[in-house]
Amino acid sequence: MIEPSLALYGEAYARVDQHLEELLEQTGVQYCLLVDRKGFVLSHKEALWAPRPPALDSVATLVASNAAATAALANMLGERTFSEQTHQGENGTLYVESVGDHALLTLIFDSSVALGKVKVYARKSIEKVGAILDEIAEMPQPELGADFSQGAVSLLDDLLG
């Protein structure tokens, strides 16, 4: 089973969530997602006035796939990476920017929002969110030994009979 590359929870999740909320308010975008490079939604925010959101899991998967393809193109052209992508349609825009090597900030907005404004505020948020993700990546992963497994089985046996 494929799992997210980062486990965002607790205080770190609350801090990231707060930065995404601020970005949403500052820019006027409809949807703000933090997606890991495997295509999992780590956190998301949507404006109260926004229409029904698209399937965010599908958006995340496609954004991560597109970022991987774009990275391959960058490599072919002698670049380490292309850090941002913009997809503009007649009525809306999808803006994606790398948050270090960990994640992708994905913003969806309509034509009433200025792309330049989104880029300025997104970069400020990326610095803050990137620092949090770096902290998480540096934390040692918990190791669950045989005692944990045996204890969990015992608790389940007691609970379920």
C-alpha cells in the first residue's frame, strides 16, 4: 500500500493549516491544498463562498503526476527542477509551486484573482510551511516493536472478545 511521504499531524498540522488559512484569506483563492509528491492531500482549505470543490484526491494525484513529468522535462533541459506551474483556462487557474522537496502547494482560483498577487503570497507561505515540513522530515520515525504489536492484539482481543 502506498502511504504519504510525510505524516502531518498534531501541532505541525495545526501550524500548516493556519498558514494555508491565512493564504486563502490574503489571496482570495477558492481552494488551497498541500499535496505530497506521491499525490496525497496533506492539508487543504477552501473558501466559504467557493462552489462545490472538485474531487481533491483526484486533483492531488494529477498535480503530483504532472509535477513528476515536469521534473523529467526540467532534467532533460539541464535544470534541477521547475519550481512552479501555472495552468490557465478561460474561467480559472491552477497554480502549483514546490515546497522544497517535500510537497506541492496547489491553489485553484477564478479569473477575478490576480496571478501576481497569488505568487507573492504563496512564496511567503511556502517559506513558513517549508520550515515546518523540514522539521517533520528531520524527526526520527517511531519504531514499533513486538511489544507494541502484542499489546495491540491483546487490546483488540479484549475489546472484541
